[in-house]
Amino acid sequence: MARSRIAPAAAFPMRLVQVSQFNYRNLRLSVRWLLRSRESTNYTYNLTPLNHEHLAWFISSVSGRPVTEIRGYIEEIKTDTELHEHIRRATERSARRGIADTEFRPGRRIGWYALARALRPHHVVETGTDKGLGACILAAAMLRNGVGRVTTIDVNPDSGYLVSGSYASAVDHLIGDSANLLGQVGPVGMFIHDSLHTYEHEMAEFRAVAPHLSPDGPVLSDHARWSGALSDWAQSTGRQFLFFCEEPSDIWHPGNGIGVAFPARHA
């Protein structure tokens, strides 16, 4: 049958069922999301349990720390009711509550938290504050570590509305062009690009932060699934590059991921 001319027609019903099952799942998730979520940009979501396990091994490889330790950090933030409640209350009080969800759904940012807990950097710099979810998660890691600060940068003066209370005590919020401000932030122990997602701007940020980056400091990109900027920069600076791909559990969106350039000795 496979060698005959009618093979494509004979296989078509089976192929149609496979495609329909995949599209039905996405359609069901899409309808549920449209009815339950208020978000229109910078979507939040949870990851599948297996994806959390993949993330633990990814962060273990980057940090050089045992995977059992990383699993503990992931569980730590998943069960941090104080942080979850803070996000809910801060969202409800904000002027953007009509287009933001109150539920704590950190996605890949759990990996940011676990890496910050594992490496205990003295200074984490994030570009692209938006609502401030990432900044709060990083601040929670600094507070748990008992040392370190977070600097978050955005061009929008209305960004960062989630950064308040005890989390604000560990965060410095700068307004302006990140490529210009990165030269003024002092020594950096961990850097995260999550601002304007063009190749040119990413590279401008990496070049601006490089002179201030500690030798062991990892550089992360929130856009590495769609851009080769960080992998190109890693190769040009003699670093290793790895990418973690998200598998969202409760949204139609395919997710993003974490690209990281890190010292070769951790490989």
C-alpha cells in the first residue's frame, strides 16, 4: 500500500484526525483563555510539570549546582504564598487591573528565580520592566538570599506597578533607554534582556553591560527563541549558550523560553 499511488489518499483520514486533535486542543485553550483572562500583551501562564523538570536540569547545567537544589528553589517560588498574594493585591489596586490577571503565573521567570537563588548574585539587572512581575520575582530571590539588589529599566514611566512593599526595598527602578543606562548601573552579577526585541537593540544591551559584568555572571535573553543575538554574542565572547523552551499548560500561546550565555567552565 505504501508503494502504491493511492497511498496519500489512504493515509489522508489518519492525518486529518491527527491535525484535528492538535487544533481542537488549541481551540479549547483559546476559548477558555478568552473567557477567563483579561490580558492583551505580555501574557502570563504556567508551565507543565514535565517542563518544570526540564527547567530544573537547565538551570542546574547553567549554575553548576545540583539539580536537587534547583528543584527546591522551583518548589520554593511555586509555594510562596506571600509573593502570590502580593501580586494579586497589587494588580487589583493598579490602574491596569482591567487588562491584567491577578493570578500568579510566572512561566519561565521561575528559572530566573532559581538561577538567582543558586548563584546569589550581588546585583541583577533586568531591562523591560513592564508591570514588574519579573522584578518582584527577582526581588523575592534577593530577599531569600539575604543579599543583593535588582535594577530594572524601562522607557515607560508607568511601568513597575507591581513593585511595592517589601519587594520594592530590593529594587531600583530606572526610566530611560536601557542601552544608555546600562553604563551607569555599576557591577552586574546577572543580566536579563527583556526590552525592545530587535537584534540590534539586544546586541547594544549586551555590549553595554559587558564591561560591568562579573566573570561568572550569566546573561539571559527573553527573546532567544526568536533571535540569534545572544547566541552570536556568546560565541564572540567565548561563552557557552543554552536555550530552554517553554511548554505552557494553560494558554494557546506557544511560550517563549530562556536563552543564556554563561562561562564555559560551567558546561
